[in-house]
Amino acid sequence: MAAKNKLDDMLAGDRGKPIIRRGQGVRLSTETPAETPVDSQNHEIAESQNRTSAKSQTNGLRRVNRGYMLREDLILGCKRVALNDGRKLYEVMEEALAEYLSRHGQDVK
């Protein structure tokens, strides 16, 4: 019973009104904040990259990233050839595809 009396005494004590802290509220993502938050660690904010397709230096053709899935052994073989020849992987793969298409009667630039 002594514990209940102690609790009653603690609750009866007048501590004043509690401080209510409110957040910024809801904002649209297009709105700019009223004040810039302080960055305590001085991190730079990364800018998003605008993706563009690369142009070939030799013939001005456009390169696109399609994300095809190829056999790993073929990719490793192409990487070895590129490393031995001092070329880039995409150059070796483009040459292999161009030779394949020319053998099958496709017009390759």
C-alpha cells in the first residue's frame, strides 16, 4: 500500500504544463523547405544523373543498355580477349556480333 501512496504523491505534484513540440507538418515534395536543415556531417548531396546513350567515336552510332542475359562462359571469354588485345569489352562483343550478322547476310555498318 505504501507504493500506491508514493505514486499518488508523485501524480499529485504540480509540474506545470508539458512542452508540446510540433513537427513541420506535411509538405509536397515540390515545395522547398522554409529553412535549410543543418548538416552536422557536411555530406554533399548527390545529384541525379541524366542517362544518355553513348555515341561511338568511330561511326557515330548510338549505343543503348538493354540488360541482356548472356552465358557466363561467353562473357569471360570475351573479357579475356579484350584484356589480351587491350580493348574494351563492348568493342569485342560488338565485333563478334557484327561478324555473326555478316555471316548470316545482315547488313552491318
